Amino acid sequence: MDLNSIYNDALDDLKNIKNKGDLPLIKSKYIGRKGKVTELFKELTSLPKEERKDFGQKINEVQNKLKELFEEHEEKFRLNAFNIKLNDITRDAYPIESGRTHILNQTYEDIYNVFKSMGFTVVEGPEIEDEFHNFEALNFPKSHPARDTQDSFFFDDKSLLRTHTSPVQIRIMESWEPPFAVISPGKCYRRDTIDASHSFMFNQIEGFLVDEDIGVGHLKAILDIFVQKIFGEDVKFRLRPHFFPFTEPSMEIDIGCIFCGGKGCNVCKNTGWIEIMGAGIIDPNVFTLSGIDPEKHSGFAFGMGVERIAMLRQNINDMRLIYGNDLEFLKQFRG
Ligand code: DAH
């Protein structure tokens, strides 16, 4: 085989090279110890002396040229690998999904905003309460049957996980001078079995206003704005007589069923009304037990379940979804 065709073959091989690993093979095929070009040097001895020098030089030239080409190719592969890495760095970042406020906190915020706009202050109370604030001062005497509806987690005889946010009424009345208007959010605990509408932990917002000459009319005016802003301008509500130990009179607040418009459906159990909270005029006993003069002051209070409000507004039929951390569920709600 002559030098030229060996050289051309080498060029062809280099042109068709597919991956970096082939380069050493081609290199040794031509300029390795037993390479085609290297073998030609051995043939020199069989040439007439005068031709040897000339041909030797030619083989050398070809060998050097090939060495150069191999080096160029090596460099090319190295640069390619580097560029791939470089492209990697400058590639668009993975899309970052921004988080959003949890449906429960959205509901909290919407409710805060309504009451803040009417001058209420947001105050939190302790989740571990004593028996006095959770029951006694709210007019639940020891062994009163009303305590049975709030099956509780006690730590010892005196302290328990609060069963509602109403104890914050007492704590504020003990330390603030009326007039005041407060809402108090937070977790509450009852010994309940989890199902679609119950949980051992849930969220409440307590509200209360204490001043002079406060009556049901004031409560109704505040609730009117609350219902309009949270459920819609056209939604009706009513006050229905009920019993709570710490209010007199006591009532439950129902809104006109937002699912059937009051015609009757299975959400409102065909009554056309849905209960959204408890409320009432603060019992004089509660004032006395909290150090406020009931002859001088009066006030109203109300309490609602935040999950319930969220479920009604978003048509969620199982409370467990709210705590489930299922992103597909949570993503449905604006952040
Ligand atoms: N604390 C009550 C409960 O958890 C809710 C409640 C009812 C709060 C009437 C009030 C109220 O302030 O006036 O069942």
C-alpha cells in the first residue's frame, strides 16, 4: 500500500469517527507500534539507498501530519464535552412553581380582613388552658352537662388543651379596660374521632365586643357585614335561639343555603338554612368572673369553625382534605 492511500484512508477514518473512544483505535491503526505508517519505516531497508532518505522523509511528514490531526481531534472532543457542560450551566432553570397560601389560612385572612375593617383587633390566646378559663369562667360549672359536649384532653386536673377559643374572652376581660373589639383565632382540641366533619384538632375564630349598652342589634349589624363579605351580598342570615352557658340570650347563626338558594338540598338537609356560628350577649356572670362590672358594661360574642367556613365557601365535602397535604387538592384555591 502506498503512502498516499494510507494517508487518505486515515483522513477518511477521522472524518467518519463517531465517538471519542474510536480516536485511540484509529491512532494506533496508523501511527501505533504496528500502525500502517509505522510499518512503512520497516520497508525502508528494502529500498535502494538513494530512495531511502527521500521516502523516509515523506513517511515522517505523513506521520507528523497525522499526529497533528489526531491532536486536533482530541482537542475537538475535549471542547465538545466542555461545551455540553457549559450549555448545561446556561440551560433554562427548571420552572419553579410558586407556593400559595393554604386554604385554611386564606379563609383566616379573609375573615380577619372583614373584622379588621370594622375596628376589631386580632389577639391570640394559649392552646394549653386552665380549667378556669376554658370552663369555669365561661359559666360551665363543674359537672355541668354542657361540659360533656366538649370532651377534652386534660394534662392533669387543672390544665387541658383548650376546647374552644372562648377562653380568650376571659383573658382579655381580665386585663383590658372596655371598650374593646377583638377576634381571636387558633387551634382547638376535642376528643373526637376523625370523619368528614370532625377532627380532634380544628380551628376557631372567637369574636367579642364589650362596651356600654350593647345589644343584639349591634351583633346583627356586624354579622350582616360578615355574611355579605364572606358569603356574598345576596346571602340571607337568621338568628336562631340556642343555648350556650356563657351568653344570654344565646343563638346560632344560619345563612340561607348557598347551594340550593334556600329551596332545600342535602347540604342544608332540606331546611334551606346552614348553621355557621354560635353567638350571644355575654352573660353577666362571665363579666363578674372576669372582673368587669355587668351593671356598667355589656357586650356580644360569637364563635365559628374556620374549616366549616372554608368548606362551605369552597364546596369541600370532607374536612380531612384540608389537612391532607394533597397538592392537587390545595392547588385549586387561589393563593
Ligand atoms: N365556644 C363555642 C363552641 O366552641 C362557640 C361559641 C358559641 C362561641 C357562642 C361564642 C358564642 O362566643 O357566643 O362551641
